[in-house]
Amino acid sequence: MEKIKSSELIINPDGSVFHLHLRPEHLADTVILVGDPGRVELVASFFDEVECTISNREFVTTTGTYKGKRFSVLSTGIGTDNIDIVVNELDALVNIDLETRTPKTEHKSLNLVRIGTSGALQGNIPVDSFLLSNKSIGFDGMLNFYADRDSVSDLDFEKSFKEFVNWDAKLASPYVVPASKKLIDQLDGDDMIQGVTISANGFYGPQGRVLRLQTLDPDLNDKIEKFDFKGEKITNYEMESSAIFGLSKMLGHNAAAVCAIIANRITKDASKDYKPTVKRLINTVLDRLS
């Protein structure tokens, strides 16, 4: 099998992957992804035992056990550009022999679950609720750089969405990727609202916020709220899940995302204190994955 060039797969002198600074033995098969490096410590506080903590830049990883199951929790920072780094390097840790720089003949699947915070785009979604994403729409265009992009995407949904909102050609073409059914089934419950999530490539203009700069389409959020594809409504904004779903699906991993709703963009309501909600969500996710 052809060796991957050193310029394409950069390995640190200690044998770890370039950005994450992890070696294969540091990684559990189930990985909790969080945006905030500070939230790694919060998730790890639920662990019964901690094996290691490794950090580089915004990427902080702690691996340990919860109720007898091994987990890693990893901070990605904000945005799908960081997800491109994280998912590719996680895959390299389990599916590439880092010593020979060749892909392994036997494929290994990871379970990647994002726990985050989010803003609701439907008036009937209360703050401090849990939103389980069954699909994610990427406004970032990152997945469009990969050849297998269409094979993992819901192309009918994409076409319908672009036509309904009159998507401007100056923007990156959105992509729509389903979450892992296996993980959805594990995580779902009476306390979860399922919906379609948008991963925006920014917090202000790309999510329709106006400070001193006007947005290209001031009516986009109104159109998003009204859009319906075969009974599916767009429920919330966040900034990472589309790339997690898309890259994971192309690389043969399972991916899901569940967010605490800390604000509602339609009703203009916001959580008075979302931190207890996030703690409850972390506990719920770890229990259901154990």
C-alpha cells in the first residue's frame, strides 16, 4: 500500500499526530467533542478515573472511564475548519499506521458525539431543552472540497432548501448530512427534541446577527424558520455538526450532536443560567452511551 507523504500527514517527534498531539493509545473508541477547552474538564469531572490529559493550542483531550466504559473528551475550538483537523487526525490515529504511514487493512469505526450549546430557530423550542440533530446543514462549504461529498449528502433536501430561500450564488453551497442512526437511537429519549441543525461559518452575519454590518439577506432567518422538507423543520444554529457528520460518514465513523438550547432566536428568550442544563446534558449523554 502506498505510503502517505510526510507533507500530507505530519507526525510529531514523539509519534503523535500534528495538531492533537495524541498517540493511538491515548484515544478511546467513543469520543465526546466539545467546543470550549474549559468544558473538557467539566465532562471529565464525571469520569470515575482519568488516564491522561494532553493539550496543544485549543485542542485539549482527556481520556478516562465512566461506569466502566472508556471515553475520550476533546475540545475542537469553534468552527468547521477546526473539525476538518480533528476528524481527519482522529481517523489517522485508528486507521493509519503512523510508523509506516500506510492505511491499515482493517477499518476501525469511532463514535463521535458533539455536546454543545445552541440557539433555537423555531418558537416552540424552549430554552434549557435538549436538541438532538438528526441532520445538519453546512453553511461553511468545507465538505465541498472532498470528492465523496455527494455520496453522504441529502441532495434532495439541499436542492429544496436552496430553492426555497433563494440561496445567493456568492455564498458557499450548503450541504446536508444525516447523523448516525445508531447513535440517534442510543441518545434519543423523552427529554430530547429531534431536529435539523444549521452549522454556520460565523456567529454574527452568518447567523443573521446585525451589529454595524448589514447581512446579505436580511430575511434569511425568516425563510429558514418557514422552510419545511417532507415534515422536517430547521430547528437550531450551531457551528460544528455539519463537518462532524460529513467527514465521519465519508471516513466510516458514527457521529451525532446534541445541544443545550440556551436561547431562542424567534421568541428572543434566553436561559437565565444555562450551566446546570449543560451539566445535566453531559450526564445524560454519558449514561446513554455507557
